[in-house]
Amino acid sequence: MRRSNARGSELSLVSLLLIFVVTACTAPAPSLSNGGGMAATRGSEDQLARGRHLVVSTACGDCHGGGSNPAAFGWLDGIRTPEQEFKIGPFTTRARNITPDNATGIGRFSERQIFNSLRYGLRPGETPDVEITSTIPGQGNFPARPKYLAVPMPWPAWRHMPDQDLWAIAAYLKQGVKPSSHRVVDSEGPPDFWASEYTVEKIGPWPLPAYPTANETGR
Amino acid sequence: MCLAGAQGRAIIGVVPTLELRILIQKVMLAALLASSVTLGAASRPGSAHALPADVASLNPPLLVNRSSRPKTVEVNIVAAPTRLSLMPGKMTEAYAYNGSVPGPTLEVREGDKVIVHFRNDLDEPTTIHWHGIHLPFEADGSPFHPVAPGKSRDYVFTVRPGSAGTYWYHPHPDHRTGFLIAKGLYGGIIVRAADDPLPKSIAEKLLILSDNRLNPDGSIDFPEPRSHHAAVDEENGREGNVLFVSGKVMPTIRIRRGEVQRWRIVNASASRVYRLAIPGHPFMHIGNDGGLFEHPVDAKEIVLGTGERVELLVRGTDKPGERRVLRALPYDRYIPQTRPDDWKTTRDLLTVETTSEPPPAPVLIPAVFRAIPPLDIAKATATRTIVFSQGMINGKKMDMSRVDFTAPLGATEIWAIENVVGMDHPFHLHGFQFQVLDRNGVAEKFRSWKDMVNVPKHETARIIVRYDNYPGKWMFHCHILDHEDHGMMGVLEVK
């Protein structure tokens, strides 16, 4: 298991605990309690630190607010000026508030919905809170009509992170960040919710083909 | 042009006895119709009719009470395929209750025992859901009690005192509600009070708003299941290109100068929200889903969400021959991705024409209608959060075998319905009327009984409800029919 830079030398007991937490998080279908997106499991300090490290090092804040500084004003609570919008042809993408505020952020989405959005690109507000075991629409809980996050959200690259890293990001966003009430106007994408952008031809396969491919040395 | 003085609520209108008035009205209407056909057809905006729709026939037919027992209403309803004209000059393969679209109106009084003998002559299962009526679980017509093709079911319930108002009935089988209503299965219910505070002499109109997507040949247009169009319907809810008022396209309502009419309006559309206005002509808003308010409220426009009802008083103040139009003004309920290009279009619904009949005698509209005691927040034993996202409630799709919430009979609860996505979702709870506490933190201005509340995009509505009388499994759902059919529904078990 990879470790965060912030916590380079945990005791083995803590590692075991982390493994337990990750296992618990990836176990099937923790049920929702009243009120929708609840955290399935309380994240450990290590998991939150790992999630924080990944959020900073993958530059979530460059679009979602705050840059690479968790102490910055507007950390992850969405764009604030029209200059921060992405104009893509006739469409407009606005990086939303990803702090756990219920009304304006992702507070009502579960960690599993956040995980599914990072792994499969599925919009959490339009994808049920279920464990997904396939990437074929209509199979293994993958929606028959998948609705994807707007481009340029780079989930096609980030989906290749190990499960525990995606769970750590979800845990950090839901548990490690304070809710910030800041409304971002909804993005205005195409009617297919960018489905046509996310074919295998365009974003490649997941999981990856076995190493080595013809382009790789195999060493 | 205003309806009444702010305080006295004195309104001009009306004649000595109801029977005499109806007789006079019929005679005058016949004469008016004969004389105004040419003018009406030529000048009415947006009309698809060769002849103006007759005001006398605008109200759907009434269900015939076959019982001779006191305080008992016993009716027969058959749902069956039929071929009828929805659009003038075109025939449509439709489904109908007792052969008419809308179905015949069920008119009952508070305290009546109602027995509906229903037969399903369709080739698929269906039910009749008595939308908004407080009744036993077995009579609710929810997906838990489908009626198989060729089979019958009796719906038996007693109309709750204090529930006088405007309701409606429609199919509610699992996954097929939108299709069956689009085929023509919907009808109105009027519950009359033992002591209605409004003058009996006021003429009533039952205006059931509906839209349908029709092909030029009159057939009903349903998209191919896997098509882009079907996906947009699933997102927005199906909207039609033809708007009907009680089955008529752009009908005319005639009103005398000084006359006051009581309009009961039902939104029976699959998804369309009507922002209703008669431009330049305010009306008096007197009631909601569950009947009259405590007092009337002046209004220039009303937002009527899917499944909702309102009662309005409309007064004729124009000169004879003048016309106004009841319009549906633009309302942006849509998620940006699938917002229709023509969403800003204003739609005409019906013409209000002032006749040359002599003004009626004045009627007095009381300043207070009734008392609506508030449900007691202090007695609430639970606060539930209902998260509406796109096609889901609390992250889940409907599962008939799952109970989402359990509550004891008689309990009072608060529900916070949070809409976390970018389109409106109208909330409906079966079985129990509720009161809206606040919308987005703003306290509701006046109390009313509701069974629907439209929750606009990214907003929250809080309601308070008490589970009186009837245990059972009660649905709560988004009333955009495509959404409920695709799983935006849950189950509350009261026991």
C-alpha cells in the first residue's frame, strides 16, 4: 500500500488499521441511513492525510478553488468568476463546489458516489449509491444510460488510481474538508452529458491492458 | 381589473336560484353560441377548433351515483382501449375511463362512503390511485395492488370531513404510470363540503390541464425506448406539443361582466409546470391541493406544479365581447443539458370571453373561509431527510420489496425534501395531507393542506405530516411521471 508523503513512517499497527479501513470501504454496499449520502465509515487520520495529499498533488484546487493550498480562501468550494469557466464549443463547464456542504456542495452524496464518479466518471447526482462491478451499461450496476462528469474533469486519468486512493480522496472530501456554502451555477453541457466523449477509443480501457504492451519494454 | 376590494371581499354577481340561473344560462348560451360562432372562430388566438368549445360542456361528465342509500356514492369505472378524437378532425387510439378523456368526474361530499367498482379492460395491469385522498392502504391504488387485465377491484373509502377540495384519479402501476396517463387515463375528483363558505350561486369550472405529444395523424407519439428522444423524456419528463384543458384545445369560457366564477384547476400533465396568469387580470387564490385556505389571497400568477391543484375566483370585468387568454408563462424547471429550446414560449390555454348577458347580482365572498389548525412541530417525533437527485431518492432507486422509512400510526413527523440537482422535482406523499412549513428557509406565507410540493432546483422544502388512521405502505415520489416510473420513489410504512 502506498503511503502519503505527510505520514511516511506509521507504526505497523496503524498500517493494519488502514488496511482494515480500506477493506471496509471497498466491501459491498454499506447501506444508506436516512438522508442519503452518508459516510460509510469514518476515515482514519492516515486515510484523510492520504486523500489530502492526492487532492493537492492532482491539482483538484486548480479548477475547484484554492489552488494547491488547503489554507487558501475558497478551498475546493467552486469557481468564483466567469474567467474560470470552461467554454467548450457551445457548452460551459463550471467546476463545482466539492466541499461537503449539503445545499451547495457534495454533502448529500455518499463516499461511494464520489468513488464511482472518480473511477467511472459517473455524475453522483444521477447515479445510484451502489457498488459498481462492470463498465458495460446495464450490467453490474453500471447505469444503462450513464451520465458522465463534464469535460475537462480528468477522471479518465485518475480512475487508474488504486481503489484505496480513490476512497481516500472521497473520505477527505467528505470528512476532511469543512462545508463551505457557495453556490456555483450548474454547468451547461450537451444533452448526452458528455457520454460521447467517453468511449474506450477516446479514453482508453479500464482496467489497463497487461504489462507489457507493444509500446513497453517489459522490464 | 381587480377581483374585489381588499377588505370587504364584496363581489358583484348572480341570480335568485341555482336552477333558474342554470336554465337562463343554458338558453342564453345557446343563443350566444348561435350568434358568435363566426366571430369566435375568426378571432380566438391559437384555436384549433372550427367551433368554439361550449362552456357548458367544458366540465367533464359526472360519474353516475348508482346507490340509493344516503351518504353513499357507488360508481362504476371501466378502463378500456378506445378510439376517440383528442384533436379536432383526428382520431386517436387511446385508453379511457368510461369512454371519455378526461374520465368522468367523481363528485362526493365529506363523510360519504364511496364504492368504486373498477374493471380493467386493458391488456396490461393497472390501478386507480385517488390522488390526495385520505383512505385505507388497500384503496390507494398504489403499485402494491395491481389489477390484472380483465379483472375487477372495488375501491372503498369514506371521505374525510374537512377534506373538501379538488383531487384527481389516475393509474399508478409499477413503471407504467406515465404511459397510461398519456394514453388518456385521468379524471377529476371534487369533494364538496358540508358547509362550503362560498356562495352556492357561483358557477364552477373544472379545468384539468394536460398535455400530450401527438403526431399529425392524431396518434400519440411515444419515442423509441433506446432513442435520444426517450433519454430526454426520461430526463425532463415527457412534455406534449398539444395542451388540453379538460380535453379541449383552447376552449372558451364565457363570463358575464361582474360575474364571479370558481375555477378548480388540476395539473394532470406528466411533467409540465404551469405558471398561470391572465395578463392584466388578477385573480383570487382561494385554495390548494387539500381545499380552501383560511382566507383568500390576491394573486397575479400561480405556479402549478405537476399533480397540484388550485382553486381560483375569477371575475368578469371586461366589456361584452372582449376576450382575454389564460396563459402558461415560461417557467424554467429544466436541467441545463436538456432544457428545451422553446422553453421561453408562452402557451395559450383558454379564452375568457365576456358575454353581453346582464350583470348578475352581487355575491359576498367571506373574508374567512375556515380554520386550518397547524400541525404541532413540538409533537414531531422524527425529522426525515429526503434527498432528491436526478431519478433517485436518497441515492436509491425504487424497490417494491424495500421499506425506506417506518413510522408509528398517529405520529407527527417533519420531512425535509432537499433537491440537490439542477431541475425541479415535485414531491408527492400518498395517503396523508401535509402542511408546508417553509421553502428554502422562508416560512410558508399561509397555511394549507397539501399532498404535493414542487421543490425547485437546489432548494429545500420542509413539510409536517401526521399519519392519521390508516396503517400501510405509502409511496412518496417525484411526480414527474417519467421519474417515478424510473425509480424516483420510496416507501413509508406506517404501522
